Amino acid sequence: MRSRQTLPAGIVLDRGAAASLRDQLVTELARTIDSRLLPCGTRMPSTRTLAETLGVSRSVAVAAYELLLARGYLEIRPASGTYVARPSQVPAAAPTRRLPPSAPDAPPPVDLRPGRVPRDGFPLAAWRAAWRHAGHRPRTDWLPDLGLPGLRRELRRHIETSRWQSLAGYETAAVADLGRAVRVLLGALDPAGRVGIAELAPAALHRAVAASGWPVVAVPVDDQGLVPAEIPLDAGAVVVPDAAYQPAGRAAPVARQRALAAWSARTGGYLIEASLNGAASATAAPSLLSLAPPARGSAVGSFTALLGTELPVAYVVIPQAHADPLRRLVVAHDAQPPAIAQDVLRRLLADGVVDRRVAALRRQREAAAAPVLRAFAHVAGAVVTGPSLDGAITVWLPPGRDAPAIAAAARERGVLTSTIAESAPFGTTGNGIVVDVGHVDEVSARRALRTLSALCTGATSRSGFATTG
């Protein structure tokens, strides 16, 4: 009996990356085969199914399969299908020439730059089960413009329980990806003026807003989030990342949230709360959506950063008065998600997989943040905030401590980190560094943090890594 056809799990495709979608798909499929997530003899999905699952064109899937066949990862069995090849057919990696180390006693660089989603604890079994369930009886009937009713109910329930608020008076819609979700949301709201976005919002959110066709302006932030007083006079809407991606890694103070709501009431501008983590929240503090004036609040987001994989479903929450324009724009921009992907997300939400993933990531991030807080506790004038759900911890430096100079000195000593300005696609005036130690072993992280701490106080050893602390 032949092996069951299995959809690959954990495939990540980034449309904003330099590499083509074909090359990314080849790399991801080869990784899953090398790691035996797709074992020998596994029947691969058809190119049509794979393309629909990942939200890419069929030509991308065909080209990727052809390359994997040429490299020996896959084999074709006549009248049967495409299968993962036997181990002997997968070519061994080409040997690389060993280069002499530049410094025999120097440890390898420690990379503390943020932006990595941990794969530890990824709900692989639930992910596979959801795809199996959705693919067992694929839908062939007409799809509602704003998404499958079952998914929309689960999205509404999840957002209401995660954000501690009622969505009465709002419409919830499923859209194919974050970029199109932002585009159709702004089109339905039709703000009068530029669209502001917090400087330290995630890069994926910046790209989505910048590609929407609306003029964009970056709004400065501080350690409490976006600064209302810095919103330009001609802004008609402001996109604010939710608490999990604020510079502080926590919900902005209620006073700051109310100041944003006051800006909206005074100017008529729209407040758009954005999330890449499925609207997860760790506190009962009111959300920006709940504080916005009537018909002036909206939300947009996806589950990509939370799951660590590219699931082609995003969501939009919009006042019901704008639901009809949103529906027309979803159809006009062909922004409906694949039915199978909608079914997968519905099951992950209904079975509590998303909620458990949020809780697990928070525990991981909080444990990883403890050594950072200890390392910088004695740096006079420094403010350490975080971690955000993506693991980023921000160290706001006092005047006289230049973040770019400290980052450059750390690089010379084998520690890679980012400045606040490097973490913001449009730049920022914030002076500080951003680190993530969740993917680094404990010994290397402790050594690197001692070096950064010493650089911030001006006391480092001549040999590179700090010798004190």
C-alpha cells in the first residue's frame, strides 16, 4: 500500500525576501526532507494542491519540484505520483574548503539580532492534523466574499477573548495575506490624508502599509509606544502595533492609549491596531480598538509570526458601516484566502492550538529576558523594556552613550546586535540597542551580554569579551 499523501509542515515563504518564491520553496522542502519531517517514501501533494496551500502560482510549485527532482530529493513513480526519494538518492552536500581561523582563540560571533521565530514547541502534530482534515473533503462550493462563516466565528471569538472586548458593531473578514488585508482595509476606510505608522512596527507591517498605495509617514515612538503628539497634522489614519510588538513589549499605558483615542476624536482620523501574532494579549488592559471613538477603530493582522510559518490567511476587523466597501474591494483585489487554508486556521483556533502557542511563546520569551534584565540593571540611566512576543528586548540608552558606536564596538568583539534605528524600516530618533537571546545557548548569551553591558558602561577588556559582571 502506498504512503499517504502528506502536505509539508512549517513551510515559510517571504514575498518580501530577495530570493524568489521558487528558490525559497526549494530550500524549505529540502530542509523538511533533510530533517526527516518528510520521510523517505512520503507521497508529495500535487503541484496544484501545493500551490493552493501556500498561496503561490502553480508555475512556482512546478519549478520547485523540477529542481528537487534534479537534485535527487524527489522521485516520480509512474502512474502513482511524486515521492520523497530514498536516502541514497539525495546527494551529499559538497565539501567546503576549510579556511584558517583569523584568530585561533577567538570564539565564534554571538548573534543577538532579533527577528527569529523559535521553532521549539511548534505544534507539528496539530498542524498536520489540521491540513489532513481540511484536505480530506476540499470545498468546491461558492466561497463567501468575507470568508467562511466558521472561520469568521472563530476569529471573532478569538479576538474578543484575546483582546478582552466585544466586537458588537464590527465586521470580521478573512483576507488572503497581510498586504492585501491592509490594502482593502485602507481602501474601505478611505482616510483623508497620509497613513502614519509607528517607527518600530515590525518590518512586515511596514512593507504592507508601504505597498498599500497610500502615502505613508513614520511616527516616532518612545518606551511607551507611539507618541500621539508626533502624529503629523495631515495624517488621516495611524497604524499602531499591538502590545506584543510595542517597543516596551507590553501594553502601552492606558493614558497613552487614551491620548491616541483623543487624537482620533479630535481629528476624525482612524486608529488601526495591527498584529502579527493573532491579536494575542497578556493583560486585561483595554485595547486600542475598544478605546477608539465610534466607527473610528479597526484592526488588521495575521498569525504568521505566531506560528512561524506562512499561512495565507489574514484578518480585518472593521466597523459595520464600512463592511460593504470592504466586501467589494476583497472581490476586486482577488483577496479571498484559499478555502483549504481557511479550514486549517479555523481548526487551529477551534482546537485551542493558537492559544497554547501564545502561552508557550510567552513563557520562552520571559525566561530568555531574565539574563538581559540582570546584565543591564547596573547601567546608569538605561531603561530595559520587553520582551515583545517576537523576542525583541530594547535597551534604551542614556545621553552620552551612542548606540551605533556601541553596536560597532560589540561587532569587533564578536557580538552582533541591532540598534533601534536599524530595527525601524523608516529610521527613528531612539537611542538604544535591540537584542534577542532566545535562540542562543546560555553560556554564549551570558558572555555576549557581559560584553554589551561593559561597553555601555565604558569598561571592556582589551581582549574582546568583558571580563567583569
